Amino acid sequence: MASEKQSIEQSLKRLEKIVEELTARDVDVEEGLKKFKEGVELVKFCRARLGEAENEFKKLQAELEDGDGNA
């Protein structure tokens, strides 16, 4: 599971590694399921962080458009 301090970049690198491991020919079913669950948690984490960044960007953009540069 992704920790709160983990970056999106770290999460994406881990997701890439999981995909590599799951596409290997000799994947144990139980281990594959465990990795798949980890991947799902990482995707959820990335979506949440990207959503937060998007909201912050929109807020800052609105402040600029309103002419209020004070945060």
C-alpha cells in the first residue's frame, strides 16, 4: 500500500515493476493476486494525488484570473 509520503513518481515506478512481474511466465497465483492488489492501491493513490494537484492548480489559476495574487 502507498504511504502518504510516497511520491507519484515512486508509485509509477513500482507499478511498472509490478506489471513486469505479473507478465513473467512463472507467476504464482497467490503472489500474482498480492501484487495485483498492491497495484490497485497504487493506482488509487496516484489518482488521489493527481486530483489534489489538479484542484490546487485550478485554485491558483482562479486567483490569478481574479487578480488576487495573495494566497
